[in-house]
Amino acid sequence: MSHPFNEEYRFGSAAWANTEDLRRAGMLGAHGLPVGYRENTAMRLNGDAPLVTIGGAGSGKFRDILSYVACNSPGQSQVWLDPRGEISAVSEIAHTMNGDYAYRFNPLHLCSGISHKINPLEFLARESPSLLSDCKFVAEALVALTSGKDGNYFDLRARDWVEKLLISLVHKQGRVTLADLHRITSMIEGDARGWADHLEFMLACPYDGVRRAAAEMLTKQQDSPREFGSVMGSVYAALGFLDDPTLLESLNEAELSLFDLLRPGRKLFLNIPAEFLSLWSPLIRLVFTVVMLLKGRSPEAPRIMLIVDEAGQLGRFEALLRAFTFGRGAGVRAWAVFQDTGQISRNYGAPALQGFLGSAQMRQFFGVRDYQTARLVSDMLGTETLEYDDERLQDEARRQKRDAIRKMFTGDEDPFDAAREYGHYKRAEERRTKQSRPLMTPDEIMDMPEDRQILFISGKNLKPVYAAKYPYFLRRDMAGRFLPNPYHPPIDKVKVKAWIGTRTLKVVRERVPERFVSFPQYKENMWSYVKGYKPG
């Protein structure tokens, strides 16, 4: 920095981006993901780098931000973690308007919605040259490390055993499902004869790692039952979600191939009850991991966006961290949503916080509820140099100036010295005092209005952005593009923004027209739309 700059901003040069800055950065145009508003003008972010949102509970993450993305991403392939199913329910008609196919993995039929079966392991094939590495990735997704960065011995052995069981099943059957994995792990201590037969198969397997693991499992089961039980305890903890027969049924005879997500305009919503997020987190991690693997091996396929709401509930999710650091080059753009920075530190360790924030093109903060996050945001905003009139110093300089004038006329002092004093105090009378101040203090961040947010954007030469965010149902451009939220009755009508005020419109439910029958969101041949906004 030049010397004059340092003189002017001696305590720091932090400031907010203005409208002209946003226009130069291309954020007030028509392309990109909607991320908020500059007063009444939508802000959009174009790019391929990951994004992270940190907003406290009840701060409007879906209502003010994600709803716009769900309803306004035509042609883009996306995978959503959609706790409670409200995102897919609200945005269903928008996908039809955009010509996109929307699938829902919804085993418990949240919001009375449909469900499409999937098989996340369909890509594991006996003839695949990457079978061994693929099984390792699957095991990593299913068995999370529970004791710090490197996990503990039992978690690591559990990962290895699950990996080798998967390889053996694929080698034996040609293909595998999670139901097959559940059957074989249940057999280990529940069906001695069946387990002995499979163990014999593993010992004769052509893969060295499978034979080694089989020998280890046999030895530990016979000679070290306590150690064997501890490792199996980690296996059961990781795969316990498969004990649910309703969930297991949704993972057989796939109606959606994850390979289909490599085509343009395909959306998959994982509708997981919020209270089950931690229980089913291995499955969620697995789906996202597989999608990333498939996209990485098809560079010619359109970019895929992974939007992980409530990411803090998934535990340690190594693939998500990889998506932030390496996903950009693989054609994957991740958007992770946390409630506070503590969720990142608890799941991944303190150093990973910088991995997420440092790799993200956008860091978005609103509804901050905890001091740790507020202090981090305040530090990121930096320090500004404030100028103000210090009345005490200026009054003193004014008094000294008058005294210098008196001395010039009374002869009490050499006239030239008195003139110099006069000039000095005249300048001091007008001089403004500079001081350091955070652009926003932690308490100001925690007290920020609910309709405001702070954005840090990389790669656009932008200062921090103090922006607005509005509920989707209060925007006129969203009228007709959303259906009622099942958790906020009534569900047979919606309020939409009009030129003046709002209007309440009926939601029509009827048999889907022939031209839309092939859309998977209308699996049951019924559709809903807002009266007056029927898709053509």
C-alpha cells in the first residue's frame, strides 16, 4: 500500500461493497444462483466454486435463500438434502415449468409425498477396474470416524471389514445392494452356518485384501472375542440404519439410477425426517459420495450441484470436505448449510473450518446466534478508520487560536511567533480525529435484522456485501412458482405478491396432462398448480 493510503486509512480500510461494485462484479445480472437482494434488485452469483451458508435455527435459510435456488435453476442437475421434505414439496411445480425431472427419495412419505427407490451401490460391478477403490470410498462414507481426525482402531477396522465384505459380495454376485450388505453383516453373529460358508468364499477370493480380512475376522472371532465384538460394534453402529425394513425396501429395485443425474435438468431430493438425520447420516453421506464419484468419471457431463441443508447433522463427512477442496475440478459444486461454525469444528476438527471457508466462493452469514461465529465474522469484516470531531480538542484549539490573536495585537509576544501559533491552532481547530473501529462488532452481528445478511465473495474483487433477503412468497417474480408449504397450512391455497398488496389463490389438484405424464414428480398421475399459473 502507498504511503498516502496508509495515512488516510491508518487503522484499516474495511468498507461495504456498493451497488456499482456489485454491478461491476456481475452480481446484478440475470445469470447465476440467487443469493439475496441489493434492496429490490436480485443478486446472482455465477461460478463453479463451492458455497457455504451459516445461519442459526429459524433464521430463514429455506424461506429466504434456498427456495429461490430450488425454484429458479432450470436445466441444472442437483442433489438436495431436504429434511422434512418441504423444499421438494414447495418447488415441485417450478421444476415442471423449467422442464426438469424431480425425483424424491422419501421412504417415510413425508408431506404425503411420493418416493422413488434408489440403489446407491449400483455402480459397483465385478468387471469394474476401480472396484477395490470404489468399495473403499463406500466404506468410508458408511463408517464415520468417531474419535478425532484419525478415528480409533475399532472404527478403522470396521471400515476395512465393510470394504472387504462389499468386494466379496460383488465378486460373488456381480452386483450388490445395501440389503445384501445388511444380510451379510447380520449373518456374522446371527447365522453361523451361513457366515462360515461366506467366510470360506472370502478365503478363496482372488483379492489378497479380502483373503487377509477374512483370516483376520476368523482369528479374532475365535481367539479375541472381545476385540472382535468391539469392531463389530462399530460395524453395527454404522449400518444400524439398515435395520429399518421400510428404509431397506426403498433401497432395492431402483426406480432412479444415480447415473441419470449426469443428464441436464435432473433433481434428486433426499427427504429425511429431521429427527432421523443423524441416524441415517451414513446413507446420506453414501449418496453424495457416489454422485461425486460418478461425476468425476464423466467430465463431459453437466456440472452437478450438491446442496446439503443441515450439514452439521451428518457427522464427519469426508466427501463433503473433498467437494470443497477438489470438487470444483471434478465438475461438482457443493453448497453446505450449517447453523454455526462450531458444527464444522466439532465434526471435522478446528483446522477444517479454514478448509470450508477458505475454499468457498461465497461465505454467507445471517441469523448468527453464538458469539464464536459472530466474532469470526467481525474479524473477517476487518477494521475501518473512523473520522469524527473531537469537541474537547477542537474547543481547546479554538481557545489557543483566540489567545494567539490577542498576543499579536497586545504585543505580548513577537508578532511572527504569534502568527505561527495562530496558523497552528487554526488547523488544529478544523482537524478531525481518527480512530479504529470494527466494521461490525460481534454484538452488532448477533443483533442484525432478520432480513439482512453478510456475504463474502471471492474472485470478484468485492468488499463484503451487506445485503437483504426476503421470503419467497413476498416476491412478485415468484408468484405461481411455488406450492403451499405442508408445514404451514392452509395447503389448498397460497398467497402471492401482486402489483399492489397480495392475493390469495386456490391450488388446483387434478390428473396430470398427457404431456407431463413422463415427469417423475407425477409418478401417481396427479399434479397441483396455482390457479392462473397453469404450466403450458
